[in-house]
Amino acid sequence: MSEHLQNTITRIQARNHVEVEEFRGEYTVFVDPEKIQTFMLELRDQHDFNICMDVTAVDYYPQETPRFHVIYQLYSMQHNVRLQVRTRIDGNHPKLDTVQGIYASANWKEREVYDLFGIHFTGHPDLRRMVMPEDWVGQASILMKS
Amino acid sequence: MTDIREVSVDELRHLVSDRAMSGETMLLNMGPQHPSTHGVLRLLLELDGEVVVNVIPDIGFLHTGVEKTAESKNYQQAEVMTDRLDYLNPMGNNLTYCLAVEKLTELDVPPRAQAIRVILAELQRISSHLLWLGTSALDLGAMSMFLYCFRERELVLNIFELVSGQRMMTTFIRPGGLWRDVPVEFEATVRDFLKAMPRRIKEYDDLLEKNEIFLDRTKGIGILTKEDCFQYGLSGPVIRGSGVAHDLRKKQPYSGYDLYDFDIPTHPEGDVYARYRVRVEEMTQSLRIIEQALNKLPYGPVRSNNRKYVPPPRSEIGVSMEALIHHFKLWTEGFTPPAGHVYVATESPRGELGVYMESDGTARPYRVHLVTPTFVNLQAVPVMSRKHYIADLIGIVGSIDIVLGDADR
């Protein structure tokens, strides 16, 4: 584990309630969905994670509640480290605050998650379908597990 | 059959300025079928005369649901779909997918397979850049470039046909190594290519570097600053054309890229011309990598011996009972990696290609997500093209090297 990542995790653990997981040398932090914006802002401004490579989600229905995990892949250009941020969202009217004001790259990525998982990003300026047709009828969110 | 819902202007109301509503600016639809969109990309343009006020890209015309389909295939089968994503970079896509599977299963890849992977991935980068150079120069009116670039691309595709029997959808790189060893003619064929290419690259330079029209239409067009690049998460030649020396082959080496000596070409201007220069110089660097890899190509097996994940060679099946059982098990059930999730990223010709893979301990991936460079880079088109002429928009869209199969998945 790189020194920067170690410091980051120690410092964010001191200030927030987060769980940290390690698998194959990759570090994941779990945060509360309510705090996602402040947490991302903290990571970007205080810990140099200046790039958000990806936003995606995984559906754990029916074996887990809350059923969705939204996953952010952050990258720090300066320190050359990656960090995965996860948050758990309930399947009943799933919604989460947008981070597109913090990372512009999240704009389309969140639209894609909205399109394929049906998760609403509150505060998103342009929440339309991304890859599915606008007149799509059928299963509303195709990547949901049934 | 349900009626096709008509999408009204009101739904796009928040995307265009008030001037469009009063009729002061014009809304114009470009694509999805347009020769300069390299596939099926629709751009909704807001124009003030000939000047672009805003661009609203609309993608998804090639959406094939790869991520969903992968959930119902086993790990070997799902790899085949990665060829079809970014159809100009099948070797690189296979490589990224296999690296993700290998990280999940902790498979070791023999050194010979690593070196051949690097050679093939770099050949693929050259072929992709050649196609980009040909088509984007064609967009700007340089017709002959297209013919020359396709002539050289043919040489690379012939090498792929030689090693895998396929020209484009190769699926040659497999989890744990390669499908099979390369034939004996491989080295000589690649060396012929290495010998021919530097002169050809010089020819391209001669054709474009002194071409006033090409220079006028690329210099100072579509400028991206470093901050834009970070905000939009851009990568690859686009970010290197803005002066950021970021290349995953150097920064987070995979497949033994750290064994080779090569430079990262960067240009600080951030315009279409800088991106063109970066790609042309990258071709020369790729030739360097291929030459080094060929010179120290080790001998040995090309597949891992871990029979839990990698099928045994055909020659063993006839003489070994265990090999037959492994073969049968692997091709009927597939293999079962431990539960967990990994994110692997490689440097594709277009930028960072990432694979997020999650396993729940069964033979099928629980979730495969592909982080594709075109999807990310397309998002920056509006930033690049505002206040430029509509004719320059063609050059700007061309300069980020879009492959719509890559964006839509």
C-alpha cells in the first residue's frame, strides 16, 4: 500500500465513519449515501484524488439489503494511486446526491447508472437515458437483477 | 408493437440556450448517419450562423448490452464479446479482460506469453492509430492519407491472421496466457513490418506536415486545458496532447511493459494538431517496444500450468486422464474464481480502458463493467468545440479518435 493511500485512509477514518476493505491490493472505502458529496469533496481537495474514472453500480438483489452499491473509481494523478469508494443504496425509490459538480466526468456516468439501474441522482442537471433508446419500453433498468 | 414516442423539444429545453427558443440560433441535427462521425454518433448542434454555440452528443445507437450478456456467460465465453466493443483494438480489449480475470484468480502468465502480448498490443495500437490517421485526415480533405494508412494497416491485420486465423475479432489472448504459440514465420513477418514502417511514417509526415490546409485546420482548434482534462477524466493521446505525461504503460506497468525502454510523447498545446502529433510519435515508440520485445523474446510455454483455470494443451489430452478431466470441466462448467472484485486498467490506443469485474464465486461473472475511453472522451466534445466553426467540429470529433462500439458497449 502506498504511503499516500495509507495516510488518506487514516485521515478519513479519523473524521468519518467508514469501513475499509482490501482485496488483491485494491482498497475500497464504504461511505454513507447521505455524506457522498462532502466525502468526495474532501477526497478531491484534501487528498488529491483529482480524477473520477468511473461511476457504476452493482445490484445484489435478492441476497443483500440495501440492494444497490454505487461504485466510484478515483485516481490521483499526482500520487498515482487508485481508490474505490462505495455506497449502499436502498432499492425503494433509489436515490443519491450527484457528484457531477465535483467531478465533471461523473455527468454521463451517472446518466448511465440512472439508465441501466434506475438510480436517481438528485441535483443532476440532465438526467436522461444514456445508452438505451429514449422511447424504450420493457424492463425499465436492464442491469437490475430481475 | 408500441408506437414510437416522439421526443419533444421540451425535453431538451434545459440543454439549449434561450436564444434557440426565440429562433435566434438554429438547432441542427448531425448524424447518426454522417460520414465524419465514424459510426453512429448523433450530435445535436446549436448554431449561431456557422459558429457552434453548443453540442449535445447523443450515443447509444450501437448499444448491445455487453455487460448484461456477460453475466450469463462463463469467464471464457464473456471474453469473446470484448473483441466487439472497440473493434479497432480487439487485442487490447482481450488483454485488459484477461488481466482482470488473472488478477481475480491470481494466475501467473509465463514470460513468453507476456512478451507476445506486448508485441500484439503494440501492433494493434499502430493499426488503430493508422486507421485514425487515415480517417481523420480524410475528414479534413486529405484523401490520399486514407489509402496509404489502410495499406499499412493491412500488414498488421495480416500478422493477426497469421497468429490467430482472424483479422479483427481475434480472441487470441486468453486468461493465463495465449490461445497458442505464434507460428515460426511470426518473427520474420513482424521484422519486415518494423523495417518498412519508419519510412512510411516519414511519408505521412511529408504529406501532412507541409500541407497548409491541414495545418490551418488543426492548429489552435479544439483546445483543451489540463484542468479540463482532469475534470472530465480524460486519458490517452487526448491528455498527452494537453501536456500531461500520463501513460499507464509507464505509471502502472502491466504485462512487463517496465522491461522496455520507451518515451511518452507529449505536446503542450492541447489542440487538434497536438493530438495528431502525439499519435504519430506514439507509432514510432510502439515500433521501439515491438523491436525490444522481439529481440528478447524468451522461449517457453505460452500458457499457465494452473489447471484449475487454464485448459491443458491438446497434446496432453490424449495421454493424460487428468488433462482430459480438466479439459472437460473447463469447457463445460468453466472455472470459479474466488468471490471479490477487481478493477484493472490498461492504456488502449484511445486512453484508459478499465474492466471492473466482480465474482460471487460461481462460474459466471456477477458483474462486468467496462470503462471505455471513447465514452469518457466524447463528453469533452462540447467543451472543445464551442465558438468554433461547424467545419472545425468535424476535425475536433475526429481528433479524439472515437469508436462508437467502444462508447455504447
